[in-house]
Amino acid sequence: MKTKERPLRVALCGLGEIGRLHLQAIRNSPVAELVAVCELDRALADESVDDSVEIHSDIPVMLAGNGIDVIDICLPHHLHRPVAVDSLEAGCDVILEKPMATDLDGCDAIALAARSAGRRVGISHNQVFFGPHRRLAGLLEAGELGRVRSLYERLWMGGKYGGWREDSTKVGGGLLMDAGVHRVYMALTLGGPVREVTATMDNPRSEDSFSIALGFESGATGVIQGSYHGPDGMFDDRIEIQASEGMAEVLGCEAFFEGDLTGDTQLRARIGGRWLDDPVSDAWDESVRRSVGAILGSFAAGEDPEVGMEEGRNTVAVIEAAYRSAEDGRTVALEDLIERAPSGKRAE
Ligand SMILES: NC(=O)c1ccc[n+]([C@@H]2O[C@H](COP(=O)([O-])OP(=O)(O)OC[C@H]3O[C@@H](n4cnc5c(N)ncnc54)[C@H](O)[C@@H]3O)[C@@H](O)[C@H]2O)c1
């Protein structure tokens, strides 16, 4: 593996809920060095970093400075596209929190900027790196569970996030485009490409609840349900898979973050008549740090990240298909929305 002789010089935009974990991941990375942060809340920036790190409140000003290799974007969704495009045009590789952008146009603008500049983009779909999810994906890949036939995912929450997350123009939608993004990329990771989507929602593009039926290219079917309507403080997410040789269930990833569930066995899988005897546990925040660390590692090695623009765009495409379906009551084929060619990847 080729690595750079010096650490990657990384700048982090946004030190809010998730930015704080990215900060830890950058500090933990053997291939990266934090050189700057950009944060509107000066007190938050001051308490987060020491004097060796430049503090900015204006992203273009920070980008105009010399020597930044990587920009890590932990900002509200509507800022993902403009900040990513500006950063790529400034010659940086980019890490983006989910979702890649608020719409497909945004994803395409980022991919175009990356191609033009010859830079890379990694999307932090952190739950791909959650231990039980990783183990389940590994079992499927190895064929131990056989073929996926049915997938069910849910996200039941009570009480909404405040701030910008209440503003659908900044989120790019409602619950589906916010926390629901994790359910969508996990469906694609475990079930493979989606052929068609049929959805119902209370208020598409500002939805508090949604139910999405997925038809996978493999012939498998899936359902993703999400709702904000639980009692205050509720957070329960899970994934269930029925496959030709067994079944598996992951009892929450973020639910553990909220402390709603206890116990240390998050993956339960039955293969034929036997239970998997090495159940695996993990913590949500670890998955975030691992995801960011993996992207930094691939940038340092001069490789495309495991989760990049193609995965980011495909996730937004399923969400867009769900919105269109909920708006006009028809089933939406992914054919016209999915980018199949690896054109979003960096041309060598
Ligand atoms: N992976 C996960 O589980 C997870 C969890 C939470 C949030 N997220 C994602 O992380 C991103 C950020 O969400 P959050 O919850 O951390 O938000 P947040 O509101 O907690 O933090 C955002 C920070 O960005 C700062 N900011 C806003 N505009 C800025 C600008 N122009 N320049 C500099 N700083 C600016 C704000 O002051 C704030 O501190 C979103 O994409 C969100 O979907 C992911």
C-alpha cells in the first residue's frame, strides 16, 4: 500500500454533534494531522482544539490558505454541495457526512467537480462500519446465509431534533433524508442494487413518517419504515434479513447510542438450524470514527474509499425515488436515477 511520506493535512468544517467524533477520528488517524477547523461558534472551536490548529469562521478564507489536503464536511445538508464543490476546486480531497447532498443534482455537481479536479470523495456512511453490520455483510458475501429474500428495517423515534434539522429546505426532506439515510444505505449494502421503489409518507419531503417498499434487482423484497411519532426519547432501529439458508437480526445501532437497549449481543443470526456462536457487539460512535479513519486511510494510500460518490449518489437516488412515489402514488423505477458507470470515481 502506497502511503504519503507526510501526514495528510486535514481541515474540519463543523464541530457539532458529529464533527466532534470526526475530530477524534482525525486525531486518532496515523495518516492525518488536523491543521484547521471552521466553525461559526467561536467558543465551541476554542474549547475543541489547541493553539496548533487554525480556527476559521469562513470556509472560502480557510480554503484560500495553503496546504490543506483534505476537507472534512460535518455541516447541515444544504451546505454539503457548495462546500464540497469549492473544496474540490481548491484541490482538496473531501470527506462528507451523510447524505452526500440534498438531491441528485447536488451529487452530480460534486462528482463533476471531483472529476475535473482529479480529487477523491469519501462519504461517511458510518453504519457500514458498525461491527454487527460488517459481520452480517461478511456472512452474506461468503454465502453462509444463502441469498437474501426479504429485508426489513425500521427507525422508530420519539421527539424531533431541533435547529436546522427542523427545516426541510436545509435537510432536503424530512426524517427519511435525515436519520433515514442510514437505513437506505444499509439496505443497499446488504440487499444489493434496488430496481424499484413504492412509498407512502405523511408529508413527502417534510415527512415525519414513511414506509418504503423496495424491489431489489436480485428479486428480493424489502421494507423500510421510519417514524418520529413514538414517545419522547424513543430511538429504536433494527434490521432483519430472511435468506435462503438462514436469518439474521441486528438489534439496533443508534439505539445503543441513546441507551434505550442494553445487552451486548447486537447481531443474532441463525444459519440453517444453528445459531451463530460468535455474536458481535459494537458502539455507534466507534462506527463513526472507523468510517472516517477508513476514508483517511484510503486517501493516504492514493485509493478510492470503500464508500464513495457512487454509494452516496445511489442512496440519494433511492430517497428521491421514494419521494416521487409518495407524491404521485406510483412505483418508481431506479433505472433513470442510478448512475451505473463508475464515472463518479477519480480518473487515473
Ligand atoms: N452519522 C451519523 O450518525 C450522524 C449523526 C448526526 C449528524 N450527522 C450528519 O452530520 C452533519 C452535521 O450534523 P450535526 O448533527 O453535527 O449538526 P450540528 O448542528 O450539531 O453541527 C453543525 C455545526 O456546523 C456549524 N456550522 C454551520 N454552518 C457553518 C458554516 N457555514 N461554517 C462553519 N461552521 C458552520 C454549526 O455552528 C454547528 O456547530 C449532517 O450531515 C448530519 O446529517 C450524522
